Amino acid sequence: MSLVVQKYGGSSVADAASVLRVARRIASYRAAGHEVVVVVSAMGDTTDDLIDLAKQITPTPPGRELDMLLTAGERIAMALLAMAINDTGHEARSFTGSQAGVITDASHGKARIIDVTPGRIRGALDDGAVAIVAGFQGVSQTTKDVTTLGRGGSDTTAVALAAALNADVCEIYTDVDGVFTADPRLVTKASRIPLISHEEMLEMAAAGAKVLHLRSVEYARRYGVPLHVRSSFSDKPGTLIVEGGGRAFPISPTEMFVTPTEEEAMEQPIISGVAHDASQAKITVVGIPDVPGKAAATFQIVAEAGANIDMIVQNVSTEITGRTDISFTLPAADGAAVRQALEAAQQELGFQRLVYTDQIGKLSLVGAGMRSHPGVSARLFEALSEAGINIEMISTSEIRISVVTDLAALDRAVVAVHTAFGLDSADGEAIVYGGTGR
Ligand code: ASP
Ligand code: MG
């Protein structure tokens, strides 16, 4: 018997029939004797619909009230799912994030989990019940207000609970059959990745792969939680995300999880996948004096505006002008605030003007094998050049190479690079079962 945490995304519980289907899957785990904790997202596009509704009331809803509104979506899903499970003859009890002991900081809309005290969940399991927990929400330790963890945050609820309960595995059920070598919504020839390390998955998620919430992967890595990403619409094997690529993965404690085949466990591809991100913007600070302290002052202002920046490029200054240009990328959602902050400091920083565009796309190639294989960048740049795509910026980590292109060329770039690195699958396994992908 093992303890399994399962997370079902919005598209897996989009309507009553889907809720009943998911309830049958959960019941089969209980029937096999496992303890099951379920984290559920709001049904279908409920969260987007609630945001749209709030925007019809006011363009600037207070964070506290928006969080209160959005957490209702998960409460609907959890109660319906508990009813459906009870009908299968297994007891189920639903809990809000707060009841489940998900303690966060007080920043509405992007709260961080600071502690998990799952006493009531443990109690429900001890009574033989399935515990259903509303995803993506918690309660602030200081204000006692209800908070949300940010869009897609139910993954993080699931991993945090799995860590706190010392679960054997955290299964993430979604609308595709696992993690693919590229977004199956974009690359129809994407291949399923049977096994991937936490480290590589972290790079993929940070580079824009939307299959998992970034913080959930950070959490899983920090606490060593094995993740199993799979579809709630099929019984296919999915993707295992484990320490160091999976060799250390324990033999499946239940026949319900699929362990990788020997062949899959041995094979370590150089490249894991191609991630893309269309949500970034680029700011160029033109003609800033090339003297010590200017970069520090610039990025101090950017940081104070609350933006997480990614790539930074500084041109060589010309001797005559003594000035240089600094470009950097940031989430487009933070673009307005950062522009305003920099413009307000134009005098102090001494730059000539700002250039802003959100018409950029970022493509990232990720793979632990890059560490020991030369020529990966050359092959990437060649693939882009053959597709006639201009590279605007480049950045690298030990296991990732990212380039910025024109937004209009991004999709084409992803397809070209995917093919160039031999990642195209012949089996047509990249099925998208549901959801709008928004
Ligand atoms: N329902 C929330 C959202 O749509 C949280 C989640 O799905 O993980 O972002
Ligand atoms: Mg959702």
C-alpha cells in the first residue's frame, strides 16, 4: 500500500461526465488499497471566466477579493468530485486549501507556500477516506486572508502536500500523455519523454513549458518528490520526473504506476526538448553612459518594480560617445511598470531613450547532455539560419541555450529546431485530449 497524491487539472474535470470519469480512476486506486489525496483545479475555464467577470465589475479588483473569488472555482470542483467518489462506495471528504493546512505569505495572486500542516488530511486518510483538496489556494499566516498561488498553481499544491505527507509519488493528470519534447499544441510530431530529471524539467518549465507550474518543479526537486505526469483521458505511461534522470527511481510500489523500461532508463538523450515562451518583452536602454555603476542602478530600478528579468545583453560602447545600449527581457506583464520606473529615472541614469517591444519569442533547447557534447549551439544556430530566422539575443545555462526571435517566427523556429535535433516522433503520440490551452 502506498500514499499517492493525484492532481487533476481543469480540463480533466471540465464537466459532470469528466468528474465522474476521474472519480472512477480514484476509486480504482482506493480499491487497490492505496491512500489517495486528490488536488483538483477549477472546472474547465472557470478561473478565466471568473477573472472576466471581475473585470466587468472593475478593471482593478483588490487582490484580496480577486483571490476570494477565484478560490471559489476549486471549491466547486472539489465538492462535486467528493460527491462522485462517495457514489462509488468509497468515502471522500473535500477541504479548502486553508483547511488542508496550506500556509502562505500574504501576496495575493502570487502567494508562496511557507508551510504545510496537513493534520486534517492525515486524519481523513486514517479514517479510510479519500481527501480532496482545492488546488492553488492557501491562507496567509499573517493576515489570515485567503490567497492564491498564481495561475496553474494547483500543481504546486499537489507537490507541497506530497512532500508534507511523504507520499510515494505525486501524479499530475493533464490533457496530454506526459511531458513532450515540445508543446504538442504546437509541434504535432513531438515525442513523449519517458523519463526526465528534476533539473531538466526545471529548465523546461522556466523556459516556458506549460505542462507543469514552475514552482511545483522547484518544490519537487528540493524535497525529492517523484512526479508522474500523465493523461486523465488515457492509460498511457506518461513521464516520470525523478532525481538524476530516474536511475534512482524506486521500483513501483504499486502496479498502478508505470516504471520505465530498462531501455528507457538507460537511454540518455543529449537534448530533452525545445521549450518556447511567447509571453516575454524586451527593453533596450539606448545610450546609457558606459561608466561603473550604471548597470547596477538600472537593474536596481527594474528589481524594485518587481520584474524577474531573464536575458541581458550589453553592447560594446563606442569610444567616441562613451555610451552603450543594454537590452534585457522580462515578462510582458511587467513591461508597463518597468518602463514607467526607468523613464522616471532617465535623468539619474543618463540614457537617451527606451525601446520597448513585446513582439518577441523565446526558444530554449534543454538537455543535460549539453554539458559534455560540443556543437549543440552551432547546430541550433544553423537550424535557425536554414529556416531564415534571425536571432536577436542569446543566453545559456549549463544545460540550456535560449534565443530570442521575432514573435511571428517563433512557432516556425520551434518546429525547425525540433526536427534538426532529431526529436520528431513517427508514432503520432502527441494527442491533445482537451482544454483550450489557455
Ligand atoms: N484554476 C487555476 C488556474 O486556472 C489553478 C490551476 O489550474 O492550477 O490557473
Ligand atoms: Mg486551470
